[in-house]
Amino acid sequence: MTGKSDRTKARLPRGFVDRQAADIRAVEEMCAKIRAVYELYGFEPVEQPMIEYTDALGKFLPDQDRPNEGVFSFQDDDEQWLSLRYDLTAPLARYVAENFEKLSKPFRSYRQGWVFRNEKPGPGRFRQFMQFDADTVGTPGVAADAEMAMMMADVMEALGIPRGDYVIRVNNRKVLDGVLEAIDLGGEENAGRRLTVLRAIDKLDKFGPEGVRLLLGAGREDESGDFTKGAGLDEEQIEAIVRYVSADPQQPESGLLTGPLPIADSELRREGTMELVEIGKLCRAAGYGEDRIKIDQSVVRGLEYYTGPVYEAELLAEIPNEDGQIVRFGSVGGGGRYDGLVSRFRGEPVPATGFSIGVSRLMTALKNLGKLQTAEIPGPVVVLVMDRDTESLGRYQKMVGDLRTAGIRAEMYLGGSGMKPQMKYADRRGAPCVVIQGGDELAKGVVQVKDLVEGARLAEQITDNAEWREGRPAQVEVAESELVATVRGIIEAQKAERGRG
């Protein structure tokens, strides 16, 4: 016998969650609506594995010098480094490069799957979460970026989020890169510091301008005492960036900032600005006003590989969180142009753009908004086992088979308990009814069908045991040939009752 000290402790790793049936079905319902929009735009599904060679992720890892920093990595028997995918974009870039000659260009695809981050977990921050991406590879013009923003807006509305409760914010990394060049943060030698700057700016909504200032400087200590090292910029550099991301739009009709900055202008910034003007015009021409798609220079996205327009889907509604507190939920998805990602494999320019929806985060927001009302799925009909000889078990299994053939969820009780525990089991399973056939019913060629929902309701109203025995609430005796029709009738009556409720 195994001693208590020898037992393996059942424990969930930090940063991971177990998912139950209701959440799984809610995700499936939500993703079906997202998929329908992607398909409407002409995108096709494709899927890559969860594991890639680490060098396929390359310098776009959170820390390129430490293969297991930020991602989960390991070596195979050939001593090749492999990693769980950090996002769905880098694997797509590898796939496109590997199959470039076979694919039609532009290549328009979507994919859904789990991604993994080897980072410190926290409230709402997980090491495994689901994303749902759409990408266009092979189109250099910003019309593809404008279409991505439009599709993000259409996804929000397909999910039942009304106008005014969301906005798609669009910016251009060329504009910010021009600012960074002007404060001597251009070039490959500053790639690491730029990434730190980008991540700092990306926290503007969360920490505000003063929090961003700290992250751009020496660093920031959070409420728990954990310290995040900053980018180490000087005051002049910090002031230029904070003024850039915090300034109000100077042209309300376009949402574009064209006002002065405390630095010299650059060709890169001007190019990015003109691309934003064109995106704005394309969106307005297609009927997407600023209430849906808005130019906003505070959007940067926290990854180094973006090279042009970037965008975020933000929920504006005040939503109660799990603790009942009213919060501004913020970003539920984003993306941008990444013209250098496929090019790494091919040595030639391959333009690409796309966006990613954070499925788990968006699902939480929709549930809290009351926009994700997953249809209640009753448990299976349970055929109780009154006799355990082979002949009786075969008879019960035939009943189950007849119900399943008719499209009704059903199971035969496979435990070893008596009738009372079997009834408790059926209750816990959410069974709409149970089927009972003992020796007396068999002799008469009948079955007892007990409606558990109606039985529970009537039981609340009956206080006299004699009345209970006499009435036998919600339990009917029918011929074996009428079993399927009787069960179906009970299920349909319960469904109608739920609809009225």
C-alpha cells in the first residue's frame, strides 16, 4: 500500500488553467462567429504545429540571447533547439517561406491555436492562452492594412459589441521609428533598447504617462515590490517619447497628429504619416467612420517585428470583472505589418500584415458584458442499471443505442452502485430524465421514464409523503416501443420551459 508521503501531489502549474465544459463551449461559439467573418472576407484556414525550431523564431524571441527566456524550449535527440510557439505569426512566416512557390499570392489565411509564454504569471496573465489570427502575405500596399482594421471592426460587431463600445485604433510604426531615430535609437545596435521602449509605451493604458516615464528611464517597481528594469533613456529622450504618445490629435477629421515635436522631423515619420492618411481615406470610403476605426499614435504593439501600420481592437465599455469591480477592459486583439518576417527565410522582400485576437481575454469580456450566452446543453439521458447480468446489460445498452440513433444524448450507468446513488449521479450529470426497467417492468414490456426537472419542481411543492407516493410526480410508464418518443417529448418540453424563462 502506498504511503501518504509517497503520493504524488495533484497540483496545477502556475500560469495554467483547467477548462470546463461551459468555457469550452463558449469559446467554440465565439470562434465560430469570428471564423464566419474571416471566411466572408475570403480567408482560408491553415494550421501549423505548436513546436517550431527555435531559430525559426530567431531574433523575434523576447530575448534572442537566451533560447529559453520568454519561451519554453528544449533540445531533441539531435541537440536541435525546439520551442513551443510564442505566437501564431512566426510559424506562419516559416510555413509561407517553406511553401512559397505552391501558395497563391496574396496568401490569405487564418488560424486558431494555443500559444505559450515562459513568463511570470499573474492575475489575468497566463503562460498558455489561445489566439485567433488572420493574415495577408504578399501585398505591399496599405489597402491590406486598412482591410485588416475593417475586418477587426466587423468581428467586434459579429460578437454583439455595439458601436460606441469598441474602437479599432491604428498607428504606424514608421512614425514612431522616425521619432526613435531622431533621439539616436535607430540601427541594429539599439534593437534591444527599442524593444524595451516599445513595451514601455505599450503599457500607457495600464500605467499612464508617469508609469511609462519610469519604464523608459531606470525602471519601475510594482505594488508587490517586483522591479522591472527600464530602457535607461535620458530626460530629453523620455520627454520626446512621452510627448509623442500623449499628445492629442491636431486634425479631428483624420485623427492624425501633425503638430510639433521637440525633435527634428524625419523622412520615415513623414512616410508613415502619409500611409496613415491613406488608411483613413480607405476606411472612410468603405463606410467605417472614426467611431469604429480611429488613427491613434499611442498604439505601438510590443513586438520588434512590426514594420508599418499597427492596430488594436479596444473595448470602451465599462465592464464588471470577476470581483464585480467596474473596469475599462482595454485591448482584446491587435496586429500590424511585418514585412521582414518571411524575408528572413527567403532573402527577398515578402510583405505581410495580420492581426491576432486574444480568445480567452475576449471571451471573459463578452461573458461579463452579457454578450456570450452559451446555449445550455442538457446532460445525457441516463439508463439506470437495475440488474447486472449480461442479458439485462445488453437490454439496457440497446435502449441507449436506440436513443443515440435518434440523436439523443444517452448513457448507461456504468458504476457499481444501487438505485439511489444512480439517481444522484443522474442529477449531477444534469440528465433531463432517467430510464428505469426492473424485473416487474420487463415482465410487462414497459419502462419507467422519470422527468428529473419536473420531478424536482414538483418535489418542492409536495410536503406529504403519502401525496408523493400517490402522485409519483413526473414519472410515466410507457411501452418499450414508445421510449424514444417519450424521452424526446420530455426534452422538448424542458427546452420550451427554459425558453420561457
